[in-house]
Amino acid sequence: MRGLPEAPTLDALVARHGAAFKWLALAVVGLATIGAVLATSSFNVAVPALGRDFGLEQDQVQWAVTGFLAALTVAMLPTPWLLELVGFRRLFLSANLLLATASIAGAMADGFAFLVAMRILQGVAAGLLQPLPMLVVMRLFPPGGQGRAHGMLGFGIVLAPAIAPSIAGVLLDRFGWPSIFVMSLPFCILAGLLGLYLLPRGTPVERRPFDWLGIGLLCAASLLAIDFIASLRQHGLLAPWTLTLLGLAVLCGFGFTRHARRAAAPIVSIDLFVDRCFSMGAVVGVTYGFGLYASTYLIPVFLQSALGYDATYAGLALLPSGLVLAVAIPLGGVLADRYPPRWITVIGLALFGMSFLPFALLGGAISYEEVIAYSLLGRLGLGLTIPALTVASLSRVPPTHYGQASMVSNYTRQLGGVIGVAMVAVFVEWRAAAQGGGELAIQSSYAQAFALLTVFFALALVAAVRMKPRE
């Protein structure tokens, strides 16, 4: 990047800042990741307003959310190769700049198609940024301190979006949905300025050829799976087009597995999955991501569409649980360093899954106070899960695979998330129509969606219990 100050070396930064450098580097990358997470979580509150302004149904408006998540998921895939090509510093600064630019352009959108396009660009930037904090932890922190580092990183990343729905609700009611786009900007600006001075220049590495076939198959499988979920609502489960999408997604997934076994430098090495801790962690990541993103999408929309609250109240309902989550994550990191992280993960997943049962059982009869109370329980479980799952699944990964392992860990969680948001949006529309429409049908459809989330967390528990090395 011409015109920028010369990047310092890693040795010079360590000599200048000492043991504090690793925390400074983590803080810089964490700031940009906060901006990326804000672009994800704060937008959920705007879904009903977008539907009114553009005259769209929920299953159409959700593309502003799932388009972002799909782009985020796919953009993660080339991250290990891009790290070798341009280095950590340049990749970070470029992705951070793209996120800021797309946020400004999105706020000025005058049509829904352009709005979705800017959301997709935001998603690309967020996907490139997402694996980077985990990579900083794996490279700069010793194994005995990685749980604490993940916990502190999670505290910062979660605290901002914990407050964001409340701020987003107020901004939405006063200034409209364009104000939601620019919430990421302060973090992008600060991260970019600090990154110029606190991130070291990379060292030359042997660059592998880009795995075009592998990334093509993996992208196709991901996008076909997402389109399959959308097709369920439009065409039905047994429609030829729906079954074709499912068959093609499975075929692409099988083709990628076969290719990765034979390729000299695949985008994702199959050797990673030989370790059962990592492979079961990936399964947990998909189901946990499904529940996390689906519930983050579902609760504010449920409060507005089924219970009749405005955007401000919908956002405020998530504020206490978000603060609990921000406090619980550092606690989970400390526990993951002191006790077997697998069992911390199991306990956290169980608490998170149980928190959806009252929503499923009470439906429209649930009170505003109960929504807050049960969300507190779920976010406590989530706070225990996040650092423990990361430590448990990555504990046996060799250093040569750090980049790929970080990408896969984030990719599986995001893939589960984008499928989760698409599925619950389609599921609610389908169940409401099947029950004849009306207020009671809408409330019942949301209750059934929360029951679906409980089932997925039960599946995640089974995989988490098996997340241990083979004897």
C-alpha cells in the first residue's frame, strides 16, 4: 500500500511493547471484528422496517440478512491462501477498508437490490476479517493462555453487539434503517489507524497454487444448500427443483471431499479432520452457529411481529442478556484453561438449548420480562461455550495448519448460521400459512421455530460429548 507508513517488523514491535504486544495486536484485530459483528447483529432489528419501506414479505427481506451471511461464509474460504499471498497486515487493512466503504454506500441505497448488494460486500469484508483474531491467538499466545485470550477477545466482540440492538432500535425509530449501516464505521476507522502502526509486516512464505476447483466446489455446495432452504418455501420439499438443489449440494460436497484427498494443495486439508476433536468441533460449530444466528434473528422479529413491540423495545429486550454474555465469555475462557474444555462446552450448549424451551411452550403468551429472563439463561450458556469450543476443537492442530483450522472453525459456524437464519425465516412463513394466517397462527409458528432450535442444540450436545481424542 503506497503512501502508508513503513510497516514495522514483528521483532521491532515485540522489543518496543514487550509482553503487551500480543494483547495490543489482538485488540486491533478485535476492533475490526467488532465492526463486522455489528454489521451482522444490529441489522436484524431493521427487518420489519425494510419490509414496510420496500413492500416485501419476511422471506424476501431476509435476503438482506442471509445474503450478508452467505457472502461472509464463502469469503472465508480463500483466507489461508490470501494470507500467504498478501500477508496478514495487508489482508486485514484491505478487508477493514472494504467494510467501511460498503457501510457508507449501503446507507445511501435507494433500492432493495442495491441494499442487498452492499450487504453482500459487507459480508465479504466480514468473512475475510473473521478468522484473523483466532489466528492471532494461535500464533502469539501459549497453549495455557489461549482460553483467557479467547475469553477477552470474546468480551470485546460480544459487548458491542450486546448493546447494539438497543442502540439500533433507537436509531431505527428516529432515523430509519440507513442509520443501521453506519454503526460499524467508528470501529473500522479506529482499527485501520491503529493497524498501520501495530501490525507487523509479513515474512516471505512459499505460496501454494490457488485451489480453484476446491473453492469452487465448496462455494457451490454452500450456496446450493442455502438456495435449497429458500426453495422449500417457494416450491415445497418434494418439488423437482428443491430436490435438484439438494442433490447438487450433496454432489458438490462429495466432489470436494474426493478432490481434497487427491490435490497437492487443497483449500482445506482433509488431514485436519483425522483428529476427532477437530472434526466433532466442526459438527458442533455448524449446529451451534445454526442456533446462535437463528435465535439472534428470531427473537427481535418475534417481539415485533408476534408480540407487537416496536423496534426500540425489541432491541432493549436483548440488552441485559448481551451484557451477561459479555461477562460470561471471559469466565468461560478462564474455565477452559483450568478444566476440560469439552465439558465446559457441553454445559454451555445445554443451557443455551434449554433457554428456547419456554419460548416454544408459551408462544404468544410469553411476557416481555420472561423473554429477558430466558435470554439471560441462553446467553450465559453461550458465554461458556464460545472460548471452550475453540480451545477444545483446536487444541491438537499442528502449527502448519493454523490458517486453515482458523478458517474452517469460523466457516462451519457461519455456514450453520446462514442456514439457520434462512431456515427459521422460511419455517415461520410456512407454518403461519399452513395454520391459516392471523395473529394466533403467527404466534404458533414462532413457538414451533423455537422448538426447532431446541432440537438442533440437542444434536450439538451429542457431537460435543464426542469431542475428545481417540484412544
